[in-house]
Amino acid sequence: RSRYRYSSVALQWTKVWLYAVLFTLLASVLDPGSVGRKDWTKALFPALNRFYWYFTAYLGCFTIAPIIRKAMRQMTLRQASVCTATLILIFSMLSNTLGGDSFYVDVGKGTLWLVVMYAVGAYFGQFQPHARIPKGVLWALAVVSMLVMAGLQPVSERLGFDYLSTDPRNNSIQTVVMAIVMLMLFSRMEIRWGKK
């Protein structure tokens, strides 16, 4: 629900650029000869060269975010639920099980995946489907999802399924389920001290 500001993305871009240039400069001073022309090109154009993959993905997502927000406001709860479930099914479950990165989600490190996650977050922000779930149930879901995640490794090794392993892919269904459970849980927490 925050305002869409181009100035905020410009400020973030400036920070990323400064960090990239400063760290490259530091590396070239501390270890002369270790930094080449390619490294400087990456540092000078960090968003175009995936120097910091999240920021590169964020730039793409930032441009599409207003469309997603407007679409979520226009949909009914049923339409948004089907849309969100379909996004998760296609870009998490199917993308990982059809033999590699079928939908070019880049194991959860690309613009497309960030757009999908933004849409999921917009769904929860707009419709609050978890608002009526008791906190105790949310805590139980968190514990169960952690136990399932921990138990997937030995099961997958025994069955020979790489997909079920606790891998580092950001778009694996285990990671998505854990993220959704944590979102539901933490959005219901009331912090009575400190700043907002």
C-alpha cells in the first residue's frame, strides 16, 4: 500500500553502484592485478551485469508492481486465490519438476520469480486470508513445515528425488511454503515496543 516512488529506486540504484565501485576499488588496491576490465564493467553497471542479483531482479519487479497491485484490487477473492495458486503451481512446483528450470525462473534469483513472489505478497496484503486463523494454528503450521523441511532430505535421498531435497533454490515448494507460513505468522505479531 506504499506510494510508488521512482526516487526510492534511484536511491537504491545509487547505493548499489557505490558499493560495487567501492568494493571493486578496494579489491584492486588490496590485491593489485586481481581486478580486470570485466570486473570494472560489472562494478560500473551492476544492475546490467547481475553484480547484486536481487537488485537486478528488483528493478524489473519494480516496473511491474503497479500493474500487479491494481490487478489484485480489481479481482475477487476467488479470482485472486486461483491466480496466486496457479502462479505457485507453475513457477515453483512445475518449474522444478519438469526437468530443470522449465519456466526460466533462474532458481528463484530472477525478475520473473520476484514478480511471482510480489503477486503472492500482494494477495496476502489485499485479502488477508490468514487474518482469522488463530495464532496457535499458525505456530503449529510453522513447526510442522520446519519438521517436514528437515525430514525431506533423507526421504529424497532414499527415493532418489533431487527435487525434494532441502536445496538452496528460492523457488522450491518447500521454501515457498515456509515463506508463506512465516508471512502469515509474523504479520499477525504485535510488537508493543520500539519503533514501527
